[in-house]
Amino acid sequence: MEKKWGLVIDITRCDGCGSCMLSVKDEYDGNSYPGYCEKVPESTFLLSLKEVVQGQNYKMNMDYIPVMFPHDRNFDPKSIPGIPEGAIYVREDGLTVIDPEKSKGCRQIYEYFKDTGAIFWNDELDIPQIYTLDSHRLDEGEKLPRCVEDCPTQAMHWGDLNDPESDVSKWIAEHPGAVLEDYCAVGEGADCVVKYYKLPKPFIAGEVTNADGSECLEGVRVMCTDKATGDVIITETDFMGDFWFKYLKKDGDYTIQVDGCPAMDVHLDMAKNLEDIAVPDVVKEENRIPVPVLNKED
């Protein structure tokens, strides 16, 4: 059976060390791989790291996204007019190849994918260039792209999706229901080799104290309700009195209620820190949160 390469990047495990970025830099700087990729300029990083910082004051969250060409299995080269046949194509295993010879002068390819932030124009050679996921190495029998091989936190899971024993297949099997997303796909109906788990999303956070603010309260229930769907998440404050509701919808409308306090509406145009919320000494019954089965937020 033909291989079907897949890469899952677990953002929760990426600490921004840059090993993937540097290993790809090492693989391509000054090195030519005929039919795959020509020498890459020193100023070009075919794989880059994007830092995403969200929040305010002391409720901050920082994530890192390894950004690389997405390798859309459904990409049709005919989407780019005026280029020679074979200048860019998708292999049977799903990897995209930009032929260094046939793509010479084809700036249309660069313009088509420019918004991904993962394609680069080599002025000296007059060609577009992408991170090939080391297809030259894979074709020689290597099992892993350099970025995966050199990741110290095991944030990247690679392999043949047609092989249930591959690392990526095992990861998917161990995470049933995991939502895998494209990051920089172009157009509708994309089916990308590169998928991301837990891409940064807005959050709502805060701190719960006693009435005069002198003490943080642990174990207080806090409820988050999606006003559009009615979905409810209930969590408890930690030993610092903090609560977090992560991976919420951008531009979503939510109701947050701390047990014993009036509900408050939040429009999530960005991550929100609700800061200190004081629970009154005398609690009105209507401000109590019902006691369903508790599902703690991850």
C-alpha cells in the first residue's frame, strides 16, 4: 500500500526551543538536493517558530507554533495559471514538490502560497522554495524528517497514516476525539499532511477571593456557559484561587459565574483576565451554581 505521510504537532508540548527550526536550517543551508530543493539563502528559515502571547497582567499564556508548508494532498497545480507542467506537484504520499528547475521564474507559485508565511522566493536562483519535509531523506530510507528527529519534547508525531503501528497513527489512536487543525492551508477542502493539536485559542481566566480580598479561595466552583450552544464547562479554583477556561471560540459570547456571585457576560474578542472576583460573606441562593457532575477543565 502506498504510504500516506502525516505529521501531528502537539502545541501543548512545544516549548519554543527552536531545535526543529535549526535542524531544518542545517539541512538546507548551502545544500542542494536535485529534484527536491536548491540551496537556501542564509536569511531564509523554511521552518519558523511563531510565538503567540495572550492575556493581561498576571494571567498570561504563551504558545509556540512551528510554521511550515502545509502539504495539501488536495492541491491542484492547475489552480496556478501560467506555470509549466511539473513545476509544482503533489506526490502519491501527499508531499508537495516544487521542482527547482521547472519552477524557475514562476513567481505565481510564490504569490499563490504567500499568505501561508511558509513559502519563500529565492532572488538569486529565481525560484520559490518550501520546507519539503525532507522528502529527499525519506526517499533514501530515512524514517523521520529532521524537525521530528531533533524535537526534544516529542511535540511532533510523524509516520505513515496507512500503518497503524506508525508513531502518528498510535498518537491519533491514543487521542480519540482530538481535533486536528490546519494552520496555513490555502483554499477550501484542504487535506494537509501537517496537522496541529491545540492551536492557541482565547481563554477566560480570573481569581476568586473572599469578600475583603484578603484571601484567595481554593475549590470554588466556576461555570462557563457558551451562550450560542448552551454548552457548559465547570471547573474549580486552584490553591491560588485561579480559574481558567481554555480553548474557547474567538468572538464567542459566554456567561461566567463564580459560585455565590452574580453571572457576568463576556464577549471573547481576545483572551480575557477577569482579575479578582470577591465572593460575598452572605451568598444569595440565586447566585449558587447548580451541582451537576463535575467535569474539570483540562
